[in-house]
Amino acid sequence: MLTYVKEILQKVSFDPKLFEKELRKAIKALSPNEITEFRAWCYARFSAAYHHILDQTFGQQLAY
């Protein structure tokens, strides 16, 4: 599943709204262990363009 959600995010990274939507779906679909790896990958790959979306989305995920 982790590989799949990474591919999806790369494909939708041209659109901020779609990126955020797919990021939220990915977080719901992954296990806690996968989320840790996924979060690191997202920041390494998309931080320059979507740092605020990553902070907001992963911040909300951590609050639950």
C-alpha cells in the first residue's frame, strides 16, 4: 500500500488541492508504521512545494 500511495502522490503533485486530498486518503489507508516512513518520504520529496500542506495534514493526523 505504501508504494501505491507514493505513486499516486507523485502523479497528482501538480495540483495542490488534489495533492492534499490524496495525502489525507493515504494517511487513512496506511498503518502507523507505514505513516512514519511515508511522512519522512513526503517531506523529503514535496517539502519545497507543499510544506504548509504537509505540516497541516500530518499535524492533524498526530492530533487524533
